Amino acid sequence: MQSNNHPPLSLSWLVWGLGAAFYCFGFYQRVAPAVMTDLLMAEFHIGAAALGHLSAFYFYSYVAMQIPTGILADRWGPRKLLTAGAAVAGAGTVVFAAAPSLFWADLGRLLIGGSVAVAWVVMLKLASRWFHPRRYAAISGAALAVGVVGAVSAGVPLRLLVDQFDWRAVMFASGLVSLLLSVFIWRVVRDDPADKGFVSYAPAVLARENAGPGGMVKGLSRVMAMRNTWLLSLAPGGIAGPVLTFSGLWGVPFLFTHYHLPQEAGAAVTSAFLVSWAFGGPVIGIFSDRIGLRKPLYLTGAAIALTGWAMLVYGPILSLPLLVLLVAITGFSCGAMIIGFAFVKESVPPELTGTALGVCNMGVMMGPMILQPAIGWVLDRKWDGMMVDGVRIYSLEAYQAGFSLMIAWAAAAVILVAFTRETHCRQMGE
């Protein structure tokens, strides 16, 4: 029986929350290598470039899946994608945990990245159907916060666990958790409130133009022809890319070299970066919704983030409290990138929302996909031959040379956002 009411918030949060839980797992896997750099380099006898590729195999498949995910989210619905994604992610994690060689470790990371790639776009798709449109930017910020909970769990807690139980055992247990989550998603999640007898928040416009392969190509062509789409897809790589490259791989060894912080302390600082990023996302998203503007907040956040990165990489050694403060300000400012998803959603017709979000998220993940191995390559080129316990040690000058790539992209992000067109928080066609 069809109700005349929208779904209760408790049900909306439950459905969305299971998608968010899978996104949390994906974020955990995204940054897990950061606290295992020494263990992975020693286990597989690799240097920085190979380690960068091992971590980035997650992003190679993640990026490749974004446009298909957006199109499939529009055509097939969230439930099937989330269930399959969680199951494959669990299998990939088990492969990574049992990897007898670098090839199998790479394959495991590839499977994980390609499967968790569905989480973000599908979660936003669920938000557009289960929540009021005026909550969209705030929900997007909350989604980032949930994801960063996973990232923080991959900091100090993960390091303590791998020291206690070995990294392979911890990863195997993580895979079982994802497999169990896939069962819960299938049983609880529904594509639309109408499937539960409630009124949907989704626009009345249906994705008729996306039916069939020709429609997919036509829809993608329409999305890419819009200026805001490609500006808002290239820019976040220069914001999320440095965050995920620093916190997800190279931050801990950099802090050891520059600040002489041990693994646990370095992991705590990078976790503080992620926590402030998570906090900044919903705060800036809510403020953007309330003032009815996207561009000024996004541009200001990108500019402050660029300044913070330059100070962190090239500035003098700071006391630990000042270091944490700098990291917190930079991370909070990076949270402005969350506005980009509401921004790009509002910049296209409603029937192309999933496709536009997929393209935008592909741009986000291109940042770490390119930066992680590129910085590793620079580090190996600048390596002076120093090794400790079979692990290469890189100089501060090497890190500064590698991190200059992050800063260059962050500067480009500021310029790209400056050329976007304001939507005033209104969906195209309203």
C-alpha cells in the first residue's frame, strides 16, 4: 500500500547508513597502507615507486569504475551495486591478505578499489531519494565524515592491531566484515522510498534518455559538455589528492624524517588531518546550504588549503601543537571540496545526476591515483642509498621534491574553481 508521506527519518538514515558503512570500509582500505609502509616494503622487497603503485592500484580501478558506476546507478539502482560491491571488496581484501607475491597484492588492491568505487556515488544517489534536497550538501558532508571514521581507524588503531596480530590476519578479518556487510545491505537497502510504500524525494523527471547504450553515451556527452562538470571534476583532485596522498601513504614517513615522529605519533598526526577534513565537510556543507552559495566557500577553502600545504612542506619545523594546528586548519579547509558534489549535481539536469556525480568522483580519485605513484617515483629518483632494516629511508629534500607535485595541483584547483558558475543551490531546470 502506497503512503502519502515521505519516509521517516529513522528509516532514511538506516538505508543511507548501510551505504555509508560500506563507504567507511572503502575509506579504511584507501589509507590502510599508510601505517604499513615499512611492513609492506620489507614483506615484498620493494621501494617507494613500487609501494606507490601497490597503494594506487586501489585508485586505478576506482577511477575506471566511476563513469560506469554513475550510469549504472541511474539505470540499475543502488541496492544491487552496493551488495555486489561489498561482496567483491571482501573477496579482494582476502586476496590481499593472502598474497604470496606483489602481483597478488596488487590484484587484491585492484579488486578492492573497483568494488568500493560504487559506494560514494550510490550513497549520494540514495541521499537524493531518501532525504529532502535542502539537506543534500549537509548529507554529503556527513558522508565524508563517516568515511574519515574509516580512515582514522586505519591510523593508530590499525597500526596497533598489525603490531599485535600481523597485517595479514587483520586484513583477512577485514575482508570477512565486508562480506557480512553485503548480506545486511541486500536485506535492508531499497533503491527508493516508493519500494517501501513511501513518497520519494527524487525529482519527478525519469532517466528516459539514459536507456540503452546510445542513451548512456548521449547522457555522458551532455554532462561533459557542461563547463561546471569538467571544472568541478578536475579541481577536487588537487584537494582530495594531497590529503589522501599524505594521510594515505607518504605522511607518516615524511613526519618521521622531518619531525622525527615515531610511527604511532605520525599516524596520530595524519589521523588529525583526516578528522579535521571530516569535520570541515559537513560544517562547510551546512553553511553553504544556509547561505545559498557554493563557489565562494569552495574557492576560499581551496586557497587556504594551498597555503597550508606550502607551509607544511616548505616551512620550518614547528612545535607539535603548532604542527597539529596547521594540519587541522589545512584539513578543515580541504573539507570545502564536499561542496563540489552538490555543486555539480545542481549544474546538470536531474536525470543525469548519477552520471555527473560519477564523473566528479572520478576527478576526485585521479588525485591520489596519480600523486601516490608519482611521488614514489620522485622519492626513488632522489634516494641517496640509505636503508634501515631493509626499508629505504628518504631525505627531506626528496620529500619536498615529491610533494611539490601536490602543491602544483592544489594551486591548479584554486584556478579551476575560480572559473566555475554559481548555482545558488538550485537544481538546473527549477
